[in-house]
Amino acid sequence: MTAEVQMRRTAAVLVILVFSYSTGFAQESTIRNFLRVNTDFCTAGQPDMEELSQLKDQGIRSVLNLRPQAEYDATEEEAGVEQLGMKYFNIPIVGGDVRDEQVDLFLRLGDDEANRPMFIHCASANRVGALWLVRRVLRDGWTMADAETEAAKVGLRSAGLKAFALGYIEAHQNR
């Protein structure tokens, strides 16, 4: 790693820390697998309503739930998020049956600056990690190795979801 790359990474970490301190964004949370990945996105497993309220207090504008209705009745979550004045989105992803159009929608929602800062969750952050891997490579220009490392930190554990994400990236990388 060159000194310039190291300096850029250090500067990026400092910017995130200063932003977190000045805006009240906490890196620590009681939400399973919570990770503040940057100033625009945080990821985790399933939050409760108190935790969602805390995220609102920290400046989160929207919540993206990747859980299907058959796995989790999100009716209360959606109503609570909207009552808090945040946007609520649901892309019901079944782990073994992710579809390209779901990833396309995930990317579009994240691309819309009006939705940021955004909190993205599923049950454990496994699905979040897979989609985050796609975003880092296709939208943020990360190397595959760096994106895979971060996706694991986010919560990606499933070999099947990882294989899907890598296949999606390969099929869409040159578009």
C-alpha cells in the first residue's frame, strides 16, 4: 500500500469520526451486527422500535428492510418508521432466491440522496452484506477483495448469497 493510499484511508476514517461526533451518529448500538459503514449508510440485523427511534434521533432519513413478509411481519415497523417521519422501504429478499430486479431496486434506492442517511437491515445482516458487496463494487468502484472484506464485516456469511452477489457484479460490471 502506498503512502498516498494510506493517507487517504486515514483521512476518510477521520472524516467519518468527525461526522459521527458532530451529528450524533453512534457507531455502537444494541442492534445485532450494527455497522456505520460511512456517513450515508448504516447496516444491521433486525432492530426494535426503540432502536429505530434512536436512529431517527441520529439523523437517519430512511429504513430499508430486506426481510419478506413470510419471515417477519413488518407492519408495525413500517407504521412506526413512518410515524417517526422517516421513509420506509421493503425489498422482500428470500435468501436462496434473490432476483436481479431486487438488487436493481436496492441500488436505485441507495443512489437517491433524498433517502440518505439510510439504515439497511434484514434479520442478521447476511442479505445486507451480499447487496452491500454489490454496491461497493458497482457504485463505489471498490476492488472485489476490499468489498468482500467489508461485506463480511457487515454480516455476509452465506456462500450462496456471496455467489449470487459475485455473479450479479460480473453480469453488470461493464454496463
